[in-house]
Amino acid sequence: TETFIGHQVLRIVPTNDEELQKVKELQDLEELQLDFWLAPRGLGHPVDIRVPFPSLQPLKAHLESNGISYSIMIEDVQTLVDHEKMEMLRSRRGL
Amino acid sequence: PLSTDTFNYATYHNLDEIYTFMDLLVAENPNLVSKLEIGRSTENRPLYVLKFSKGGTNRPAIWIDTGIHSREWVTQASGVWFAKKIIQDQENDEGLASILDKMDIFLEIVTNPDGFVFTQTQNRMWRKTRSKHSNSACIGVDPNRNWDAGFGGSGASGNPCSETYHGPYPNSEPEVKSIVDFVKSHGNIKAFISIHSYSQLLLYPYGYTSTPVPDQKELHEISEKAVAALSSLYGTKYEYGSIITTIYKASGATVDWTYNQGIKYSFTFELRDTGFYGFLLPAKQIIPTAEETWLALKVIMQHMLDHPY
């Protein structure tokens, strides 16, 4: 089973065409294994990216060096997945 | 014994539990609900559709599907809730009763069962089907890029490892082909609603071209009313518009194909949220999400009833 320990979901809101282009280019960096939860739509629209732990630092450094600000939408994906599983188990047990 | 009254709608369920729910619903309401198998998935799982009908033959119909992208769990959970809601309100909701008097409702709750099981067992983040095509190194096709409408254009990927891989040819995915065949053989579906998450959007065709659909004005007006009804419950804010102007170019999308089949009232929903939990929406939001979405669905169905074509 795939685990997502340390994976984060970053949110980027491109504010100009240059930033939008750079975010679009991230989609081609297959080695980073980025999972675009929300694909680039246009200026002002959020782009959400699930980033595997090994890619976090390189990606953040890349964004910072290009002056692209980002926020962390989900600190640790596995924590939410575990919580979801626990709730399902609890409900099944209740049944 | 378990019944659809004791079923827990406020939690996520696995495939077996959803299929058990469907059988219970049919057993409890044999005069209104039946279960059709419209095909088999890549991994040979049945593709079940619930049919809500008060009788007649080949009546005008509404199609609703959820879960075509397997990781969008709030959609399958909402589909389960819609199924029960139709039963509960079939008489005491005047609007719904008038719709059921004249039309059938088809509801496919788990449109991508292979992907759904995979999210429950191997990879919670799986989106696509689980097909393996000879020329591809990776598994899965995006079932919302595999339809024969602008297929293979920009707005989908030819890379089998991409999340938006369109597949080797249109309808290559049995999950898609089964719906295509069903829609064509039924021939009297008048509204087609495909439910995704997340972003809180109500979208209508086209996604593969910026050319407005001939019915753009009407679809936009319906969307406005539907979104107003949805927001009236909990204040959830939605945007609405055509796929290409509201989000981005997407080729081979479901509702572009259904619209081109003549199904004028073709819509895609993107349910909650706008990005705090995304695909990992907490289970406590299932029922409020389903409740508000149901109000929008009723606006679309009522409009279709009042504007036969």
C-alpha cells in the first residue's frame, strides 16, 4: 500500500503570466512525482500539488528561487488518510 | 438486520458496503428501484446503475454518475445519499414526485470500481481506471478524457503515466464504453450530470473548444439558479460556466460527448471543498455536501421537466 508520510499539498496562486508558466512547467518534471490535485487554470486560481517527501525541499527551493510564493494546504497527507481510515473502521465496528 | 435506514451516510464506505447498500435499497423498494448491470470494468467488476422508475417504457430520463475519478470519495458517498433521498422524498417532495411521475432517474454510484477499490487498498490518491494498454509503461486512463469529443486534443495527455492520459483510443475504457452504449441504446436521456470533486464548480460544455454551445444562454441560466439553490442551504460558494472558460481546456470529457449526443442538459459538478482538505474531505462533510448538491440537482431536473425537448 502506498503511504504518504511526509507528503505535503502545496497551494500556489499564480499572480502573473510568468509565474503561471513556471507552474505549468512543473507538470513536466516527472522525476519530482508531483500529483496536481488542481491543475493550473489561470491567474488568481489556486494550483494544488501533492508533493512526495523527497521532492519537497527541491521543489520549495525551486519555487523560492523563482520568487513564487506558496502555502501549505496539507501538512502531512498520511495523517489525514489515517484519520479517514480510522473513522471508517470505527463506523464499521459500530455497525 | 442492516437496512438503508440504519446505514451510516456520514462515513465513507468500501465497494462491498456500497453494493450491499444498493441491494438493500432495491429489496426495500421493489416498485421504484431496480439495479442494472451495464457492463464490466477492466478487472471484471460489475458496473451497476440504479434505476428509479414508476413504470412506463423508455421514458425521458436523467443520468447522474459519481466516482468516475476514484479518489473523489465525497462523490460516491453523495451518490449513496442521493439514492436514499429519492426513496425518502418520492412522495412528500412535490417537485421530486412530479419528476418521477414523468421521468426515470439513472444513478451510477461507483462509476470506476477498479480505481475505487485501489484507493481503498493500495493508493488513496488513485484517480484513473486500472487498465493496462500494451504500449504503455504505466497503468490507467483518465476516464474523463476518454470520450469521443475532441478526443486526443490539447487538454489531455498522450503520456500513459500522466493523470490526464486520454487512452489509446476513444472509449478504450470499459467503464466509459458501457455508459456510451447505455446512453445510445436508451436514446431518451434528456439530462446527464457527472459529479466530481473538488473546487465547488458547476460546469457545462464545452471543454475541448472555446466555441460556445448553441444552448449556452439556457445552460448558464440554469447553472445560476442551481448554484443559488445550492448556496441557500449552507452558503457554500460555487462558480459556474463552461468548462473551458471556468477551469481549463479539457478534451475527451464526458459532458462534451453527451451534449454532442443531443443531451442538452449536460453538466459536471465539482463538489466541496475549495482546498483545505481537497480529496480528503472529512466524512462529517458528506451529508451537508450531498444535501446542498441535491438542491442544485433538483433545479436541473425541474427545469428539464418544465422544458421538454
